[in-house]
Amino acid sequence: MSVLTNGRKEILCRNNIGGVKNVYIFSYDADQTFILNGQTVVSASSSSTLYKFEIANGNFSESITNDENGIVFNQSVSFRLFKQNVFTTNELNALTNFDFRYIVEFNDGSLKLGGLYNGAKVSSLNINSGGAKQDFTGYDLTFESAEELESPYLDNLEVITGEAINYIFENGNNFIFQDNNNFIFN
């Protein structure tokens, strides 16, 4: 008996763009979530602040570990910020002490939410000065999280602004959330 419902034909196209162009960070608050049909989603909050990082050489990965402890989705986003300054160094150092959530904006415009259930942490922060004039000077960062469910795709960034939110999950469920946190099946 098969658990699969469909196969997949390889998609050969020239508009399959890899990489990450922006990472948005916002605070993790366990009380800011609720559950719908087994899926935990962030509730809209106009008090949340979204911090945008325009990045270079970004990469998002999600791997599945399935062992006697259950299934874990290990999420990781790594990227570079060019040039160093005191303000950025202080901000990134402060970020290492907090849990947060992040949204990854891929070069094709799609969005994924990381650290949704348990929050994410800075697992690596390297401040590089290079050895020669042409060498990289800036920050190499990696954020990691371990979740019970895969990271959901988002339809837009309004998850933070408190306006209408459209979450699209890979399992086909599609919910639209409004300011009062009511939802409409789409």
C-alpha cells in the first residue's frame, strides 16, 4: 500500500532562481501563536517590528531528521553582510542573546517562515576583516532552528503588520487571517 498520492514530473525551466535576497527578523513570543487544524501560525500583531536585512550570498536549507525521538525539521539560513561598523556589530551581538523568528525572501520572490514554533537563534556570527584589500570585510551569520513541522510558505509580509494575512501551507490548506485574528477558508 502506498502513502503517496502523486508523482512529479521534473520541471525544466529557466526561471528557477536560487538564493536568498532578504532576511526579515522579528521577535519570538510563544504567546503570539495559535493552532488551526494542527498547524501553528503566527497571529497578526501591529506591535511587532520587522527588521529587514538586504543580504549577499544567502542560503536557506531545511533538513529532516527521523529517528527514535521523532521527526525534526532543522532549518538554517546563512548569509553575508558587507562592511563593518559599530552599530551593526552591537546589534548583531545583542541578537545572539535572544530567540526570534525570521522570514526568508528568495530571489524568485517566494517567502518562508523559519523558527515559527520554537524560535531561532544565531548559531554563528563571524566578523571578518580579510587579509588583503580585495578580501571580504563584513559579517557571516547563520540562524538555526529545530521544529516539529516544516517551515510554511507565506503569501506576503503582512504577517507582521497586522493587516490581512494569507498563509499557504504545503499541505494545500489556505487560510486568510484578518486584523481580529478570525480566519476565512480560501
